[in-house]
Amino acid sequence: MPCSLVRAALGSEMAADPIEANIDARELTRELVSGLHHLRHVDLDKAGTALGLVIPPEHPDPSQVGEGKPLSKRQRLDMAFDAIAPSDYEAVCASFLKHGDLTIELSNRVEDLLWSRENWPQITARTRREVAEALDAFDAIWLEADGLLNLVKRHWVLPSPEWSFEPTDPYEPVVRHMFRFPGDWTTLQFFKEIGALNGGDRRFVLFLEGLLSASVNPREARQREMVAAISPILARAGLKVTESGTNDGYPTFTIVALGTRPRPAQLILFAGRHGKPALRLRDVLDQSIEILTGDDAVLTYDVPVGDRGLTWRDVESWWSHRKGIPADQAKLELWRRLVTVCADASPAQHALLVAYYDYAKDHDPLFALLPEVWLHWDPISRRQRGEDAFLNQRMDFLMLLPGLRRVVLEVDGEQHYATPSRQPSPRIYSETTRGDRDLRLAGYEVYRFSGYELSEDRATKTVSDFFDRLLAGSYRA
């Protein structure tokens, strides 16, 4: 059977139907949990803690150790799977992706499941074929053979031959037809054999980004020529190629949905305390903004954020240099400031901040979650500006993730749907929803939490489940 046909069976796009999609999540979760059977009983206890599974002990009644019949590993895992709520299947899959030491084939399936839930433009077979044909205009789509082979291994699982008496590298056909005998395969044939014509949309985009990278094509002129060749095709699919930074002196390119912000953030005003910050234009022609407000009122992160996102270490380093203080002192000062600002804003915002950093403290990288971030600024008050006033001038929280993703988290209090006298107001609610639409159309991802979800007994699970899914794939090279 041709590689492409087997790959189609392994990596086809996840079903769009919600019922079928939930069945996929259920069966994949069952497979992941059952895959822990090779562990010893004592190691199952540790795995359950790391993965967020409720695995019953080997001896359900500790007082009967040596007397009652212990549970088998299979029984313990079956009970752990049965205890998972259907709404938690995806969070469990994301946890396995992060902690589970999965095979590349299983990792890809989990990624495809999680990515299929994203609102990503569909990339049809026609678009993929046209991209391949456009790239065929080049003598070869690679300058570094190792870079292309590593890219293929990262994103595509190729099956071993069905009949062979000796171990065979499934990627040997790529080596033979692309490197030893270049020209054997057209780019379209190459896409077909590795599964790029029918794999998940997000995976295909990441693969294209890899082709445009210096790891595969370390020549800037060639990178830009390839971008120019495929950009019109991707535009018809609702995508655009943006130059998002540099790597070892070469440009890096990111493929994003139309409407996504095309450039990294240049300035972040966050952790504000006392009303609107004072700004002025120092040089109109250069669009140079001067912040007149001191650090006591608002913090000003003025280091451009690259394609890799903004981490807590970045913010610590910035504050340490800004204040001329040791890193440990900077870390403590910043944390106290963020906690104070959130506590002043609302108990729910405070709960979200603390729960996130408790969840993420052992992650590398630890992406920064910044509170009270200014989005719009207008020297005239909303009352004076009237109907033309900006909505959502401040965001409750902002995260800047790899790939130029701007993630906004909002905690819904009464001010989002009621008057100061606590009367429900359709007008106020409509402003909230319109503000969300404006943010999404501008390329931001917007997620809302209710105060109920962030109550004392629910915040930890709410936050961990959400970030397991939001950050899935962000830690895998």
C-alpha cells in the first residue's frame, strides 16, 4: 500500500460533527489511560498525580492490606477512565501530551484532536496541491537535507513497509527520492507520500512554516521568493504569511489567519492602579510615545515581543534591568504588584492569577499572564466621546504566545451585564459582546470566565483544564 494511503487512514482531519468528535476524544483518552498498564503499581500512583487522573489505590481499604484482594492494574486504570467526565477528555489528552512521554504517532493524534477544536481556516486539498505546484518552480524545496528530514519526522508519521524481513526506516523513501535522487518526486508527490495533502490544517501550516525557515532553506532571498510564491494561494484560503522575527540572522515567517495581528507587540502597559495613564506623542512622524505616568500607577514593558511569545523570565529580566536590582528581588516585587492589582480588581481575578502561576510554575517556558493591560487609550473620556468611544479599554489579562498569538482573558463580574444598582442591562451586555467581536476581528483570542468558575473550590480545576488545552503543543519542540 502506498505511504500516502496509509497516512490518510492515520492522519485524516478530525470529524467536524460534535458527537463524532466527542467519540474521538473518548476513545483517544481511553487509549492513553490504558497505555499506562506497563507501569508498576507504585508508579501508577505517581502518574495519576502528574496527569490529573483519579487512580484508585491498589488496596482500596488500607486496613485490609494483606487480607483483601488487591486491584489489578487493569482494574485501577478502568476505574480511572470511568471517573473522567466527558467534558474533561480533551484536558486529559492535553495533560498526556505535556507529561506522558508519548510516541510521535500518539503525540500527533493528540495534537490533531486538540487543534481540530481551534477556529482555524480549512485548507482544502486543492489549496495544498496549488501550494505544492507553486513550490515546484524551485529546483528543490530544500537547501539543508537534515533540516527537511527532521521537519518531516516532527510532523508526519510514515508507516513501515508491510512486508520486510529486516528493520526498515519508514523515512528511507524520503531520503532516496528527495536527497539521493533529487527530482524523482515532484513537490506534489512528496506532499502526497508524507500525508501533507490530507493531514490536519494546523499541522499543514506548521509544516509550511518549517519549509520557509532557515533550518530548511538558509538563504534569505530564497525564503522570500518561496513566501511570494505561496502567499496568493494561502490568501484565498483565509491565511497570510507574516514576517514575525529573526533566527540566527534569517527571517522567520508565521502563517496566520487573516485578521491576526501582523507584527509583534511593541509596548505593554499593565498592572495599572490609578486610572488612565498619562501619555503624549514625543515625535508624531516616528510614532514615538512617551509614558508620563510613573511605575506606581502603571508598568511599562517596552521591549518588543518576538515570535516565541512573552515569558515570565522575560518580564523578570526587564524589571531587574529597569530597577537595577537582583533577579530574585525583581521576581518578588513583580509578583507582589500583580497580586495586589488583581486583589484590588476582584476576588475572581486574584483567584485566576494565583491559580495560573501555581499551575504553570514548573513549566518551561512559563508564559507570562499580565493583568490589567491597556488596549485602547483616548485622552477624552468615554462620556465626552459618546458613541465613538472605545470599548474594552483595558483587558483583565493578556498572554502573548508563540506564533504571534494574543490571548485575552476576561473575568465576568456584574459590570459586564448590570448597572451600578445591580439591575440587568441589555445595553451593557451588548457592549461587552460587541467589544469581544471587535477584538476577535482584530486578531485576538478572547476567553471569558465567570466568577462562579473561579470560586475557591473550583478555580484550580477550571484554570488547569483551560490552560492544558490552550497551551497544548506550546511546549513540544
